[in-house]
Amino acid sequence: MKERLRTIKSLSLLSYLGTIMSVKHVINLLTLGALSLLSVNACAGSLEQAKQLHDRIAGVAASEATLLSMAALLDDGKPIEAAYLAMETPAFYSTTLKLFATPWTNIDQDIFAPLNDYSATVIGAVRDDVDFREILQADMVYVGNNSLNLPAYNRNNNDHYQALEDQFIDLKDGLERTTQSSLNGLPSSATAGVLTSRAAAKEFFYLGTNRAMFRFTLMNHLCTDLEPLKDNTRPTDRIRQDVSRSPGGDSRLFINNCSSCHSGMDPLAQAFAYYQYEFNLEQDPTGENGAIAYNTSGQTDPDTGTRVQGKYHINSTSFPYGFATPNDDWQNYWREGPNQKLGWDSGLPGQGSGAKSLGQELANSHAFAQCQVKKVFKSVCLRDAESQADIAQISATTASFKQNAYQLKRVFAEIGNYCMGE
């Protein structure tokens, strides 16, 4: 009986020990499984992040090879490199950048307007990591490669760029840089990047008084309209003759409203005094076949008796004692007063002659750098900045943009990583 009890106890102990061993075995198996699952999840996480980053930047699905390469870079702690890999996708140029730049090229800010020399130049400048400040001052334009057998660039129409779009040319490989002055008849000293492109001239030098060019440059490249810049503490000595000093017989309207814009705008818009968009108003009322024109040294406009285009003296009888534009000398009155907030470069003189030096003044402002970051943020994150974290990111990326030679691809990379998980 005692022997039997001993045997039962021994068996119970062996069973107990076996149970313990089984549990440990199960635990070991579960642990190994959990580790494997964690590894799979980590891999899935980086792949998901890579997909989101690619979608944000290129706007199309990535290939398997691209996703795996991007995920590997993310795992290695190289998110900027992963974003740059996404930018190798042709759709980044033909779609993302095309939609990004096209609204700047027309008054309606239509994202579906045709490709033109303005938008193509922005796309090419981003692709080539050109200092983005050059788009407002350089003698450059991007055209289709000669090997593509496109219609030649024509200063009187947009056929060259329309053919690029109609033939679905890969803009990543299909664009090449050349000098604007070799194509549109302007002297190199009178070129100012996209400001003197045919597309910009057609929209913003069309009829009017050339103030539209200045206003839309502010909107497109400094992210502000004239309304937030109103300042009636600036001198009114450069306000043109076409601005009444007592509209409707009430001088208070001029003092409190008109002068607050024109006192700063008119001396800056004077930089465009020698430019015009020429076309046949009767046969071509919308200017589809027009071209940019520029009064070079020695040319005399019949309406002014100087190089200044006649449009600068339109409605000169509204206030004959106003400023009669004599040349293209501009001055930035906004370097003082509340509009110092735009962050003007203290290393520049704040005055000059012509569009090129004005483009330099605008492109070297803090507002210009910040504006590009804000536009990229909206393009990639699909929304405006909303939170303190968003604002902090825009501030940090603006500083990085300046430090990294104003290369816009770097901005897309940083913002793409910021919005990747949304």
C-alpha cells in the first residue's frame, strides 16, 4: 500500500513536472511567435509609411521595388532619402509639381490651365535643385528637349508647351534649361525668371497698368495680397496720376484706403515700366497670339516720349499733380513701418532699376521662403497649417530651406515626412 502510494506520488510529480515543462515550452513558442509577429508588424509599419510618403509626394501608387527600397531607408533612419526616392517617380513632376505651379500662371488661379513656360520653368528648377530664388530673377526658361521633335518655342503662342502636354511627355526627362533672352527677344538684363515669361506677361501685363504683375507676384510668391499690407503711414509721393485724391469727392477715401495700398505698391510696380504684352486687340481680344515686349535703351514710346510704356500714363488727368513715371527705378517703402514683417534682406539696398533687381528684393525676403514652405505643406498635407505643431514645422522647414540653398525638393521631403502618418 505504501509502495503504491509512493508510485502514485511519483507519477503525480512526473505529471506535474511534465506539465510545467509543457507550459514552458508553450511559453517559449509563444514568445518566439510574438517576436516574429513584432518583426512582421515592424516591417508592415515601414512599408505602410513608405506607401503614405510616396502617395503624398508623387500622388500615384509606387512600384514594389520602390516601396521596399523606401521602407529600408525608413528602417535605417533615413526619411529624407526615402522622400527623395519618391521624387524619382515621373508623376512627381508631371502631376504634383504641375498642379503645384499652374495656379500661379493665371489670374483665375486655375490648376487645370495648360502647361506653359512659367510652370515648366518651376518644374525644371525643382528637378535640378536650382536655388529657388532664381525663379524671380534669372535669365532662364525650361523648354522641351530638341530630341522630342516638338514645335519650336514661339514667343507668340503656347504650342511648344501644349505639345509637351498633349504627348504626355515625361517632364522629369523631357525638360532642359536654356536662357530666356535667347528665345523671347528680351536683353538678359531685362529677364526676371517667371516674371518675364510669356505666360506671366499674357496674364499680368495684359492691358491694365502693370500693377497686376506686382499684386499676383505677392500672392503667388509671398503668400499675401495687398489688403494685409495696407499702410497709410508711407509717403504718397510716388502714387501715379491715375489715382484720384478725392474719389467720389471725398478725400478721406484716398487717405484711409487708396493711399494705404498705392503708397507702397506704385513705387515697387515701377520696376515694370518698360514692359508690355503686345497683341491685336480687335482680331485677338484675349491675346492668345501676343508676345512680351520691352522698350530697350533708345526706344521712345509715342504716348510718353520716354522708354516708359504708355499704360503708365493712363488716366493721367485724374490727378495731374500725381507722379508721372519717368523710368523703371523702384523703391521699397515697406522696408519701414509695419510691413517690415515681410523680412526684407538687410544686405540689399531696397531700391533699384527694373524687374530683375525687384525679383531679387522679393526673393530674398523671409516671406518668400516661408511662402514656398506653406505652399508645399498644403500640396503634400492636403490642408493648411492648423496646429501649433504645424506652425512649428513650417518655421523649422523654412529655416532648413534657407540653409539648404533654397532647394525645394528638400522642403517636399521634410513636409512629406511630417504628414506621412496622417
